[in-house]
Amino acid sequence: MSSENGERDGGAEGAPPEQLALIRESVRQAKGPKAKPRTWRGAALAGGLPVARVLVDKGVLHLDRYFDYAVPAELDADAQPGVRVRVRFGAGRHRVRDGRREGGGLIDGFLVERLAESDYSGPLAALAQVVSPEPVLSEELLGLARAVADRYAGSLADVLQLAVPPRSARAEQKPSPAPLPPPGAPEAGSWARYERGAGFLEALASGGAPRAVWNALPGPEWSEEIARAVAATLASGRGALVVVPDGRAAGRVDAALTAVLGEGRHALLTADAGPEKRYRQWLAVRRGSVRAVVGTRAAMFAPVQDLGLVAIWDDGDDSHSEQHAPQPHAREVLLLRAALDKCGFLLGSWSCTVEAAQLVESGWARPLVAARDQVRAAAPLVRTVGDGDLARDEAARAARLPTLAWRAAREGLKHGPVLVQVPRRGYAPRMACAQCRAAARCRHCAGPLEGQDAGVLRCGWCGVEENSWHCPECGGFRLRAQVVGARRTAEELGRAFPAVPVRTSGREQVLDTVPGTPALVVSTPGAEPVADGGYAAALLLDGWAMLGRPDLRAGEDALRRWIAASSLVRPQEAGGTVVVVAEPTLRPVQALVRWDPVGHAVRELGERAELGFPPVSRMAAVTGVPEAVAEFLGAVELPADAEVLGPVPVALAAGPRRVGGPPVGERWERALIRVRPGSGSALASALKSAQAARMAKGVGEPVRVRVDPPDIG
């Protein structure tokens, strides 16, 4: 705007005296605060229950308790239990004026309860603001969050950050729809294939609380079976909650629920919906407008009213383990909800984890399985290619596929798509010297060199290109692929079957479905798309890469991923064939051939009981620099039956930092603390107390404490 325009529009400079007087008067009137006063100095307090007990949003353990605040009379109506508030936190005792503590920074929190008087003898600060009159923290949700925090040695504030989504004012202003009446009890449908399937639905529909570990038959019917279990629960007038590992699975269950229940009876809670839509759906659940919920990991805290069933699908998937403090697992949270709410529980999967087998072994849950003739009718034919077969196979030494796998792919392509599962993504994720087989390392950070599509070598850790590599061991200049990735496999298969389209599904692009026409679908584990009518065949390559991981769960996880891929293949009667390239004498391979994941889990559970490994025992990991770990172990008061394993070095952080991993250049150690069954609560309490004491003192290097770590080596 030019100066002339400014003067023409009534700028302050050059304005007549009357206009200046009006401006001064408007400024003088605007000096009054428009926002609510933050200290409420001199304000009257609420006549009844003038004390508010508040949980402040501080995740540090030594502040994991409630704080009392005075309730001004003007906030009396809105300051109800469960609402979001803002308070001043951190003021000293000396900052008192007119009987009220002042100072400190504004911080968010939740109002837990109203009291007539406080246990604190000193002056109280006043509530600064009621952010919203919407009660988002119910008594049931608060009790669940406290139970989760105690189990995982974490703070209540950290758990509530996972349980209550961020506020959206626009979503709160919109009313939720009126709840629909309960639907009728569904038919058993495909649940009739299981020995106790129909009885399980009848128990839910009649208001019972059955607990079952469900070994699902291969095929796409699992989502519809979950939907029927939810419908049976809603028919009894109660709510249901389903937690699945990813958005693709949530979409399938969402479609099945819509087909069984119709529109408006359930909510889908996933991160893909966006913050406002997800919060609006969450509010509809909390207000009682919707009684059924399906969602990913964060939905395990969904405030479903009058909960009658909690269900989890594929509990062995890594996505069910929360990465934010205190890192709870969805299965354990739902187990706590089933115990606190006395509701039904359903753990379903094509495979079977050791934790699921323990639930059945202890008698807490009943098995929900099909007869062997039903399993044989639904499962594909599984064939193996072992080390001996590869040694005698000329084609296996010269090409990517053994002869048996190549024949199965060629035959399957006559009738439909063929799935190829490759354990590693990328082109050639691991390279080695062609002469001495020494691993090819980056000269800058010692990371592994990876082959790219255009023949370029690049470090997998720092990303620096390598143009003049030579082997430091033998001086050679030629490289070979130690591990072949999904993109390289797709390239080789494209040359082997030139007339067949090749599709890839992995980290860069995950396909949800593929048509039932002949095609080669190369996928990494967990990213397998669903084929219309099922796959004609599946090739499970490089089984050694999954079985050879130095982890207690390597065999269990490999079997789970193989069965998940094989369950997408047509039954044996329809010509479905699976070829797994792994040593056939290994236990997970035999379990796949017999399609007996339950038997594999039961044997694993027996061996872990003899060795004292989880889930038979409870375990915690303490990680940090060696001095801090030693100091922590010396200060913590462990239960009498606790056994400390280690500490041992974690890793030299020369590569990309993982979540919870050591910073680059630091050497960390990890100690495992093991206790017998029944002492898990005492262990968590001791670890929490020791960690809180260290944080309160503010001395020494920090250590990370994780209860029930998913990987223990």
C-alpha cells in the first residue's frame, strides 16, 4: 500500500484530532485482557469441591503423580472430571500472592477428580484454563492407563499420550450421530468349520465372556469371521474392539463389518484418516454413538462403552509393539482390558505365537481350531528344497530359482498369479568380494555396500557412492551378491519369464490386491497383496535368511511369515502349491509342511520353560553406556528371585541409528533382568523407582529401561 493510500484510508499520521481521540479511547478500552486470567488472582473459588486433582502432561517418572489445584468459581461448571485443562507448573513455594501460588510455565493436563479439600498443606495454584468441556478421560480409561504404566514401568502421562488423541476443536463442535439399535445375532457362517466356532458366537450373543485363541484356516474368510464375532457381541447390547497390525488388514475388516452390520455401526481408527477425522470417530466411540471399533495399534485404548469383546489379529506382527514410551504391546493391553472389564477375548492368527500357546496351556483361554480334515482341505501343498537338493541342482547354482521352484512357477502361471516372497528388499543389499567372499564395506563408515539398479555401489548406512572399491583382504576388484533383494529377484524373473508381467510389493510401494490373471508378484514378508481367487503357487525363497537371524524368535517369526504368505494360495484341491527353499529337517519347515503352527508353538513353549526364557519368565532390558548401566544395576532393589544376565555390548553404532539404539560413535551395553512368573509387577516397580530416583537427581548418563523387550538375542 502506498503512503497516499494509507493517508486516504485514514492512517494515524495526519488524522484530525477527533479521530486521534477515538483511536486513543479504543486502545484504552482494549487494555482489558481478552483471554482468561492465568493466575486468577483474587478470584473467588468454587463453592463446592474447590480442589481439582490434575494429572500434568509430564512424562518423567519422578513426577508420575497427581497435583492439586484450586478451582475458580468461573470455571466451576466446566472443570469436570475427564476434561483437558491447563495449569501453571514449576512455581516455587515463595511465589505466593493473596493465598495463591503463582508463576511457573503453562502446561496441559487432565482433571482427574474434584475434592472438598487437598492433602497438600500449602497454598494451591489455581486452574489456569479449561481447554474444553468435553470429558475425554473416563474412569475406565484412566484405570487401564494406570495398569499399563505399572506393567511397563512407565509414567501415566506417557500412556495417556498414546490413549487420548490430540484435540480438534472443530471435531468437538460437531455432534455425534444417534446410536443405532443392536443388530440381530448373526449366523455361524464359516465359523462352523471350527470345532467350537458356533458355540463361541452363541456365548458372545448371550452376553458371555468367552476367551479363545483362534488358529484361523488359510484363506480370506478371517475378516468375515471377525466381523461375525463383533456382530454377535453387538447383538447382546455390548461393544467390541478389534486391533489389527496395519491399515490393509483394517480395511479388510472394515469392509467385512460393513457387509455384516451395515453402515454406521462401527468406527475405523487408523492414522491414514487424518487427525480431525480420527478424533471425530474417537469422540463418536466415547460418546456411545458407535459400539464397535476396528483399528491399528493405537486403537487398543479406544474408549468403547460396555466392552464385551476385545480381539487382536496376528499378534506376532512387529507393528503391534508400540515404539513410544513405555512401549506396550497391543496383545498385553487387550489382555489387561479383558481382565479389568471382564469381557470376552479373541486372539486370532493363521500362525500361533508362543504367548498364545501359553494362554491355552495355562487354561486362561480355550483353543479354537479346526479338525485336521478341514485344515487339509483349506491348505495348499507344501514342498521343500533343502541344501542337498540345491547342491545337486545345476539350475540352482546358475540361476535364482531351483528347478522345483521354477517348475512350480511355470505350472502356476498357467492358472493364475504366482507369489514370490523374498526376505530382503532392495536390489543387492549385501555385496562381497567374488574371490575371497569377504564382505564389502564402506571406506567412510564401515557400513555394508549395496548394489543399485544401475550398477552403482552405495553404502547402506551413510549413502556415499563407492566408485573404486577393492578388497582389503585379497586385493580383488570383482564383487558378487551375498544377498539378493526383491528388485533384483524381479529383474531375474522377468528375464526367465519374458512374456509374464512382474509386479513388486515392498517398502517403496505396497500393493493391496492384484488381479487373478497370470503374473509374478515379488514381495517382501508382510507386504504380500491379496490375489483375486488366490495365488496358484507361492515360492518362499532364501529361507536361511530368516531362520539364521540371531534372535530367540527367529524360527517362530519365519514360520509366521511363511504361513501368512501360504494362506493366500489356493487349496491343494484347486492346485495350490508352495515351494519353500529351506532345510526340510528344521522344525519351522516341518511345521509348515504339516501346517501345524500350534504344535510348533507348544514345543517352543516347553523349551523356553526349561531355559527360563519369556514368556514363561518376565524379563526387562536395561541399556546405556557401560558406566550408567553398572550404576543403575547397583542402585536398583530387585526382587529376591531376580537374575541379571550380562551386561553385554549392544553394537558399535557405525550404522543408521534405530529407534532406541545408541547414538553414532557411542558404545552401549545391555543387561537383561529375569524373574520368575508372579514377580513381574515387583520387577517393574523396582525398575520404575530406580529410574525415577536417577531422573530426580539429574546426575549420570541416562539409561533406557524396557519391560518385555521383543528381541533378547
